[in-house]
Amino acid sequence: MNQEKVIVIDFGGQYNQLVARRVRECNVYCEIYSYRTDLEKIKAMNPKGIILTGGPDSCYVPNAATCGKELFELGIPVLGLCYGAQLMNHVLGGKVEKAPVREYGKTECFTRQDSPLFKGVSASTQVWMSHFDYISKEAPGFEIVAHTADCPVAACENQEKNLYAIQFHPEVLHTTEGKVILSNFVRNICGCSGTWKMDSFVETTIKDIREKVGDGKVLLALSGGVDSSVAAGLLARAIGKQLTCVFVDHGLLRKDEGDEVEAVFGPEGDFDLNFIRVNAQERYYSKLAGVTEPEQKRKIIGEEFIRVFEEEAKKIGAVDFLAQGTIYPDVVESGLGGESAVIKSHHNVGGLPDFVDFKEIIEPLRDLFKDEVRQAGLELGLPEKLVFRQPFPGPGLGIRIIGEVTAEKVKIVQEADAIYREEVANSGMTKLPDQYFAALTNMRSVGVMGDERTYDYAVALRAVETVDFMTAEASQIPFDVLQKVMSRIINEVKGVNRVFYDLTSKPPGTVEME
């Protein structure tokens, strides 16, 4: 991205993606890098600002994640958040130690109105705290500009050197004026003009694709989901009939979804594309037989995707590029973008095999978050129904079936999921969940149906509210709706005698089961 950018340096914090997302909401491009990234590489990127994330360590213990003093001497504005704030003060001569009172959750914070960081922020504002260490003495040259009842240095700054430290998390929605604080940093302190906008992204990306592809041929992995559909729209706009979309029906789609995808993108659909449907259900079931470990399932599904594409490419002849709908959270969660642990390998990132028989892989959405992908889709003129459909993972029902995947289990979860989605859609709820689906647990339990003993599976219902799919809360679906869904599933889906509702948020869970 050849424009102004802010760099997020990740120290293992759970909100690293959220920090970057909030910066982009200020129309400023942002990328995440590990704290291990070489300082020369950071300088070469010429960032307008640097943000240090939270992290699980205590900055004063041996082998803690750290950075050199040189980072703060680049002349680039730096904002430290939580652990990043403590580390900044520790490295520059302040003191950090175990807090006498740990703060966690919503906290009243008192800010100084003359700080550029708190311009337009209330003198008393709600923030989200999560720390057991605290800055007991700010570094030389810093002034305290915010405090709470239990935290004397909730924020401090050295305006002369453009260094700012915040003990709380402005990136989470529980900090009510967090967006204002981050905007003050990136737009006012860093001087970013805010040129990161979706219309310019679409225009620039189409131009870049044309230059890269030239007169070559591109094969796109089309799942029919939001990400691959928007990627198809971008590529179709850029190179037209040089693009061939290959839709692999791996037998792990929702009920009737294979036919629906073909209806949209196939010969009778609205897109003038070369479209190929590959029915590979038995091939996948065979590969997944006996496999129970989630990461292994993801990698098997990912490798089979590539192998099917290679085979189709040979049939077409002389295909130069493979295109995928990879998005930025896929990259970060696969352990390729920052310092956080690998959460799960995405089939099109960490699940790729070592050898891929294409000249190059094109991922036009690799730098976008999910809501940015939707914006790009609207800019391209894609139908709203397609752009705002529920996300569906590349490995499909393979990660909504706990344990071994079989044709029988796929049938169970397809039918249960169809009932669930139908009843929620017809419930009259004023706001539907951002994502909702049925999953099949590997638990079997005793039940009684028609005066006879049963020993069948339990289905788990999942529904979440989220802005960006990096954090999520369980939806409060009316109990009568859940009761109706439960009754229909148990009565209509053979092999199920119990239904659960999953209340877990993200974190600590993930939206998907595996």
C-alpha cells in the first residue's frame, strides 16, 4: 500500500487486530508487525505513527517481550497501549511494578483537557482496564494526563518527543470515547490526512491486478462466500474473460448451497464469468476419514483445494495465477501478521501446502478486514444480498462438526442448520445476529423418544453479534425461538436427541467451533 500508514507493533495482545481496525476507521491504513521486527524494516516503511499493543508479560521480568530505546528516538509519534504503555515507561527510565489493586473492566477515568490525546474527550470518561501491573513512576520528561481511583498513571505523555502512553484499551467499545482518542493520535498527532477509502482501494487494486496479470490467465477459488465473491468481482472488473472461477463443492456446504452458488455465478447467473463446478464430495470424505484433530482437518481441506485447482488448471491449460479471497484476519490468526499465537490455520493461508503449481498467488483482499470487504463489494456494485450474507468458513462444515467428518454427520448438521436459519429468519426479530449456525458436537447422550431409549448426537446452536468478527458476543435470541428450533431439530433430524445454545464470547472462544 503506497500511502501513509500507521504500524501496530504486537506484543501478543488479544486486541491487536482491533487496534488496527480502529485506526482504519479513521481512514488511515494500518498493518500489524511482531515486536521482533527489525527496526530498520520499520524505518524503511516510513510510518506516520507507531502503536504498541497490550501483551501478557510483565515488562520488568527477564525474557519479556521488549523493544529497544531506539524505537522511541526515530522522531515518529508512538502510542503505547496497556503493556505497550508500561514498556515505554520502563525502557525510558520510569518504574513499572505489580499493582496494589488490579483493575479489570469498566472504570471511570479522569483526563486532562490540555492533552492533545484527549481533545474532545470528557473530563470524566468510561474506559476498559485490564492490568495487574501499573506504572508507579512515569519516565523522565513525561507528564501524567489521566488517572483513575486506583491507577495514578492511566495516561502520560512527552509532547516534545511525541510519545504517549495509555494504560487502558481505547480500541474496545467499552471505552466509550476510545475512537476519539485514537483519532486524535493518528489524525492530529501523527498528521495523517485520512486517504484510506474504499473507492480508492477498488480503483487502485483493479489497476494493480491488470498490471500484474498482463495477458495471463487467472484461476479463482470461488466458494460463493462474501470474500471470494468480492474477489471475483474485483478480478472480473480487472481482467474479464481471462478469469476462470472454479467452485469446488467439497460436500461440506450448507443445505442446497452448491446449487445456489451455481445459480449466481454459473451460466444463468448475473456475472459474465468462466465458471466451473467440481463435485468432489467423495474425495473429501475419503481424505477426512478417521481425522479428528481440527488443525489437521483444516490442512487436509486446504491442500485438497489446491490440488483440485491444479487439476482444473491443467485442463484449461497455461494458467499463470491462482486467486484467493484471503482477508487480513485470516493472515493474522494464522500467525503470519503479528506476535499472537496461531489461533487456527485458515485453509487459504496457514493451510497451504509447501508446493503450489502456479506462477503466483493473487490475494486482492489480503489487507482488508471483513467489513471493509463488504464495503468493497458495494463499491463494485455486487448485490446487497450477496455482500451481506453470513460468513461461511472455507473448510465449511468440516469445522462445524467436532471430530471425524462423515457423510452422515454432514447430513445431520445441514438439516439442523437449515431449520435454525429458517426459524431465526422467520422469527420477526428486529435485528438478526451477524452470524448464526448449527454445529454438531461429538457428544452422544441417552434420551427417550416414543417411549424408547435413544443414544444420539447433540447439536449446538451458535449466534453472535459483532462489528468486525475479531471480538463477538453471544446473541440474545428469544427463548421461544430457541424452543421452536430445538423441537423441530429433534423431531425432524434423525440422529439428534439434544440441542444446546452456545453462550461463549470471542475471546475466549472463536466464532467457529474448530
